[in-house]
Amino acid sequence: MEDLVESILDYIRSDYTDYAVMINGEWGSGKTHFWNNKIRNKIESMQLNGRRYTTIYMSLYGISNLEEISKKIFIETTQLMDKNLRKFMKNNEVASIPEYAKTGLDMANFFGVTQNGDQIDYGEFFSTDDKVLCFDDLERANVDVIDILGYINNFVEHDHIKTIIICNEKELSTKLKSSNLEMKTFIATYLLDKQNELNKSDKPMVEKIQDKIEHVFDKANDYERIKEKLIGETFEYAPKFDYIINGILMRYESDPDLIRFLRENTGLIISTFNRSGTRNLRILKHALNDFKKVYEMVNKSYANTSNRIMQTMLIFTIAVSFEIKAGRITKDKFVNIKDNEEYKSILVSSRILMDNRQFYIKEFDNNYYYNFKSEYRFFKFIEYYIRTRIFDMKLFKENMETIRNTIDTENLPAYKRLLTEEYWKISDDQFDNVIKEILEDVKQGKLELIDTVKIFAYFSYFSRKGLIEYDLKTLKSVFFNGMNISSLTSKYCENVEEELGKIAIEDVAEDMDDILKHFEVLNGQLLDKMYKEKAEEVMKCIPMKMEQFYEKFDKECMDIPIFKYYDTFQLFQRISCASNEDIVLIKEKLIDRANKHPKEIEPEMKNIKQLKQVLDDYLKGKEQTIKIVMIKEFSKSLGYILDKYKISFLPKKEVEEEME
């Protein structure tokens, strides 16, 4: 971001310019904040020939004619020339005049109250070499964009005033194409009719009309022409959202409980923001404000609500805010869903019934709750609050009572209590029993492997704090053995970092290193086991169930080294029994796969080489038939893959060994 600031300042420093610069970025991404907090002050602290720069900022939002822009420039300029006003702003460290204050100053100036009788300094008024104009919200003006840019060009080309334009070109393009669409469609249809094009079936009618509209009313080309003349440089504003989001959270520092929760779940906030598919920080700010209300009400009335439920509420609040406020859906998508049970039933039935609402809910759930498991995922009182701005206490209590009665922490296994709620919420008289129960489950390998690792982090912390009597050496021995037993029934954990990020203690000690190394070994073994099962499942479809093979291979095996996990001789037998057509198709898929995912399939190259050797041995002395030719071509393709792979990846020493 500092590079962008410096590039804009270089433009300001240039002795002579006859062009403007543009800052382009999506709505709500913080462009105006960037101008006010990163650019404006630095410009106004610069000097040119002994004179300081003055910035004049104008939002074009709602401007309906060019005269309004002229008035805004005049008002901003005359106010900035008022000596007493400038002195007041300096003494009180006021960076900019509030809009309501500008209105009062404008009226006072109209009635001759301001300026204290001073005459206008025409030398300062006519000076342009120390002014910087900033026009914001170009796409939100109610004036033709072409006219506005032509108007701005007068300042840039003739007066050489440094000018910065802030806009969202994506929305600008949409606006140019969609303005007066009914009128354009009518005229385009009329012209097509006159040209006897309407009745021809060479192209769909909609496409014909669209082409004619673009040909006759191509405002986009006009925009590009004037932009090329006016704009010398366009800078893409793409902020580092992780850094900015952390800054947004600072506004909640006055609430210790809330800020602790938000800080612990910054990863969830960022991932949910990213999954929204927008870059709109304004919506995120509103969503976090809404969650503040939710968090306060839950803590006030249902203080023992589990951490997992609060995390789910955070995701849901942000997700629904983006879906509704970003204009992605109409508000009625959620209206008829009355509770969590109905939400879950829609997810189940969406696979069977053709219902747009059901498909949307399925996509919503898959997107925002991806890799996040929670039984309760729909909160009607939150959805209603975001949609109507009314916090319905009746709905709130109904939802919370259902959560309390169906997700009762007292009935959860002890280790799940520790993983889903803050440990300090476990009462002192329950704590010892919880610890004993968890240790017994660990010894018997009842926990998933990744959960065993997370539990160790807590036990390590408890040991160092003197909350349990077990020393770290004993704990490690117990957990190592428990992990070995657990690995026999556990599933491979793909999102390790995300899972470990759910550990709700800040002081994770170095004694985790040995546990994590052992976990990596066992998790790697689980990955091998998973791939072996996958390889068996996919390869057994050859040669009798080829449609299933192609579907599974395309969806699940293109970027994993599946051939490493299947016996080479069995694979040869299956391929040699396949039809000629299938041999060709498999060969093409292998080549395509090697071109697209060479690094991912690196571990299987040894087996590919063995397969080629088995094929070549089989082909020796065989009479030419179509199948023999196809198998030869198959072997040749494997050779192509191996040769390509050697050149791309193998170290020089290994290449030389392979060539011998």
C-alpha cells in the first residue's frame, strides 16, 4: 500500500502534468478512507516552490448537473481561504470541515457574515499550482459520466491542476451499459425490423438486440476514448484486508469480553469475509456492530452459551449481512425459514426437489460453513434483526431455549465440552471429573487424532498453571500412546492449521512440538490410507464400469498422486482388458493431468515408470493388432510424461541416474 501512496505523491511532485490519475476499487473497500487517512495529509504537508498544497475534495454522489460541481468547488475554495476558519481548524486539530458545518458556512457566506469583512484574495483564488482536486464517487453521479470527465478535463488540460478521480470502474461499466435500457431496446428492435433482421433465425433474438444496442449506443467506447485522453495512470486499490480487519476490531477495545472473543476468532471473521466474494469493508463493519448487539444479549441472558455456538453466531451474522446488503439475494430468501430444524431439512431435501430457494440455501451453507461443523447453524432472531433492524426478544428467547435444550453441554462428552466452550466455564466441582474422563478417552483412543492434539494443548496449559497434578513427561507418554490407538480409526485431517486455530488458549507452549511432529507422521499415514482406499475404489471400475471411473477420476484424482497407491501389475491387467476406446481416453486424461498438475502428482512417478516397464515387457514379440497399437501408444504417452517430469522437477543428479 505504501508503494501506491508513493506513486500518487510522485504524480503530485511532477512539475508539469496534463493528465489526471484514477484510483479504482470496489464499493466499500475503503478508497475514501485511504484518501482521507493516507493521501490527503501527505499531500498537504508537501511544498512546491515554497508553497504548501491545498486539497479540495468533492463527492459526486447524487450530483445532477455540472453546475452543482462548480458550486461545490467554489464553496470548498472560499471556505479554505477564510483565515479565521483555517486558524480555528489548526488550533483544534480539525482535519476537514463536517458537511453540516459547510452548510452553515455557505449560508453565512451568502448573507455576508463570514470572511470578517476581508476582501477575497484574488491572487490566491486564481492560483492553481498549489491545488489538488479529488473527485470521489464518479459512478454514483446522476450526470452522464462522459460529460463529467469532459468537465474535469478543463481543469487538467488547460489549468494543469493535479486531479485525482476515485471510482469503481466495474460499476461504472454496468451503469454505462444499463442506462435507458428500455429506450435502447425499443430503438434497437425498431432498427432490426427495418433491416428485416427480426425474422431471421441465424442468431438468438436477445443476442441480436444486444449487439444492435452496443453498435448504436456504445457509451463504453466514448468513455474509453475520453479516459485515454484524461487519465494518465489508473491505480488499483487492493488493500491488505487482514491488516484492515484487525484495525476494525480495535473499535471494540472498550469491551474486554467482546474484543477477546473477536481476537480469538479473527480467522473466522477473515475467512467468512473472503467467502462473501466481495471486498466491501463497510458491510463487514455493520455486521460486526450487529454481532456486538447479539453477543451482549446472549451474555446477559444466557451466560453459559458454548463458545462453538457463539462462533457459529458470528459466522451467521456476517454471512447473512453480506448476502442481503451486498444485493446478492432478495430479503425473502430467509423469510419463510422459521428455525434451525427447517433450515436443516431444506439442506437434506435440496438434493431431491427442484426448488431455487433450496438450492440457494445449500450453496449458502456449503460456502459459509465449509469445514466448520456445528449442529445449530440458523438463528432466526439474527436473520430477522439484520433484515428488519428489529431485535425481537421473543424470537431470541425461543432460539436460545432451543439451543439450551438440544445442545446441552452437561450431556456432551467431557472432551467436547473442553473443545466447544471456555474451560473456565466448567465449574470447580466438575473440573476433576472432566479431566479424568478425558484422560480415559485419550488412553483408549476414542478421540479423533486432531482432537487429541488439541486436548493436549489444554492439558499442557493446565499442568503449567497447576490445575492438574500430571507432569508434562507423563502427559506426553499418555497422549503419544493414545494418538497411536486413535490413528487406527481416525480420518485424515486436511485443514490442520484451521483446526489448531480453534484452540481457545493464547499460551500454547513449545512442549507441543513433539506432539505435533508425531501427529504429522500419523496424519501422513492416514493420508496414505485414505489414498489407498480411494485408489482401490476408483481403479476397480476398470474395465467394467468406465463411466463411474471417468466421473470419479475427473472429480477426485486429477491433482492427487493416486497411482502411487495402486499395485502396478493389477493396473496393467485392468488397462489391458479395457476397450481400445477407453485405453485412448485414459491415455489422454493422464497427459492432461500431467500438464495441469505436474507438481502434485510427483510422488507417483516411480509407479508410472514401473507401469511403462510392465507394458513394454508385455508388448515384446506381440503381433500387431489394434489393441497392441493402442497399448504401445499408451506406453509412449507414459514415456512422454516421465520425460517431461524429469526435465521439470528431478534434481540433476537424479536425472543422470534415471538416464543410466
